[in-house]
Amino acid sequence: MLKKWSLGLLIAVLATGAMAQSQHKLIRLATLEWPPFTGLLLPQEGVSTYIAATVAKAAGFRLLTASFEWTKAVEKGEQSPEFEGYFPEYFSQERQDACHLSQSIGSSVLGVATLKNAPIKWTKLSDLGAYRLGVVDGYLNGEEFDAAIKDKRQPVELGPSDAANIAKLRAGKIRGIVVDKSVLEYTLYKLKDKGSVVFNPRPIARLSLHVCFKRTPSGLAMRDAFDSALAQTDLAKLEAAYFAQMFSVR
């Protein structure tokens, strides 16, 4: 004989099911303060967040993010049950082995920034070994440059963020830093610094940006759904729309 369910129990069961369905439709990603790519005070929380949220919505998900220092963001994204992954991450074989990387959601040009009155002249990466350069703890800097760091051919000074390294450079406390070109330009724009720092036109690396989903069956399914929507997305159009919103002239 079937038992009758009480109204309260039925409501509780329906609420639990609705909550589970709602949670199933969320993509929760750890990130960092890295303007103009990501940042809580930026329009749409940064161009990478805007792109990821737009793609997630097209895939039937809602994106939620939380910001940490980069090493903590990676740790949270890879290990915490509160997150499905983290972003934006550079492509590398190590990262591809550690998580399910999405297709590219953008790109980054890395180079050396110096004070305008104290430039560093170089033609090949090995020339930079004569200088101690600031890098952000936990960031990738391109395979060749990172190999030089690992082999102790390239002296570096670790910093907690690009903002901290840029401040150190402007104060004359370090000769040069490795930084993304857009990050440097945006930071100097906000600081109203119109010329004290220059970005060497010779890049260290050109790297693609990705969402790193956990290496689990659910992470793989989420990555595949995200990539399917990403394939139908005009990234150039989204970027142009974003920067038109951020600046009157880009």
C-alpha cells in the first residue's frame, strides 16, 4: 500500500530537487584580480569574465566567480568542492594534464617592461639572464623563459601580483618586470602614467587563455558543453563590444 506524503514533505522534496537542478546549472570558477581580463570593479568583471559568462549562458549555465591571489585561485579551482575550476589560465602541457582546458577565450602578449629612462636592450631571451626580472608567483611566462628560470639561467624576483610588480618598477626598486601588455597598459591608464614605463616591442611569449575545468567526469562534461557554445561565439566581436564599453576610444 502506498503511503501518502504530507504537504510539508512534498514541498521539501520539490525544493531539494529545484536546488539540485539550480546547482547543476552553475559554473563556479575561481579567478584573480587581473584587469582588464578579470576584476571585481571592472565592467562585467573584466573582458575574460564577460566572455566566459556569455559562453556559459549560451551553454545553459550561469557563471559565478570568486577572486583570490593567483596561487590560491589555482588551488581552489583544482581542489575545492566549491568550484568547478578556475580561469583565465595560459595553455601549457602541465596545465592540460592537470585539468580539462577549454578552447581559447582570448590571448595574452607577455613582454618586459622597464622605466623609460632605463631600458633593457635584448635580441634573444638569453640576453635577459643579465638582469633580475620581476615575475608573479605562480604565473606561467612562456616555456622558454620558464625553462631558463628553472635552470637558474634567468634570475627573477617573485611578486604577489602584476600591480605589485608595476608599483615596484615605477618606484625604481627593480630593473624590469615580465607582464602582459594589456595589463600594463590598463594599469598605467588608471594611474594616469603617460610615459614613465615602456613595454619592449619584442614579446617573450604569445599565450592563449583558457578556462581550466577539474579533471573529473563532470568537469569534462562541463568543458565539452562550454566548448560547444564557444565554437559558435565571435570572440573578436565580444572583445570589441567590451572595450567599447570600457573606453570611449580603444
